[in-house]
Amino acid sequence: MDETEVTNAQLEQFVSATGYVTVAERPVIWEELKKELPPGTPTPPDSLLQPGALVFQKTEQPVPLNDPSRWWHWTLGADWRHPEGTASSIKGKMKAVS
């Protein structure tokens, strides 16, 4: 989280002006990623080593707060333009805070 909210329109303007590519849009390079993981973490299948992001999924009932995997899910193709994966879009959400 930043100190200042940024709308999708502002982010789009920044990306257009600078050519910036977010982490969720960049290719996944396992040799770089594993440096941030505990030693011995097994290499995931290539099908999972694709650009994406964690997407929040509301739960049906209360869940233990010590297990974020209950409400955050890795979604291939999710990024600021596609907040819920490749089939989603920010169209109509340009004023929404990202």
C-alpha cells in the first residue's frame, strides 16, 4: 500500500508515459524467484510459472486469519488491467482506486 491512492486511470496514464511493466505482467524467472523463498522450495510446474497475481476471494464463512491462502488465490493473467484474471477488465473502473 502506498501513502497516496492511485486510480486505474492514473496508473494507465503513468504506464503509457513511462512504459512501466508491473511485476504481475513480467515473465516469471524461477532462478530469481527462488532467491526470495525458503531454501529447498520445489520448483513449480512451468504451467504455474506464468505472470499473474494474488486475487482476493471473499469467503462464505469466517476463516482462520493465520492462513491467507483461504482468501488470496494465485491467478494466472491477473494484473492491474485484468484484476480477476484474463477474462476480467478494468473497463468502467477507471476511477476506482487500484
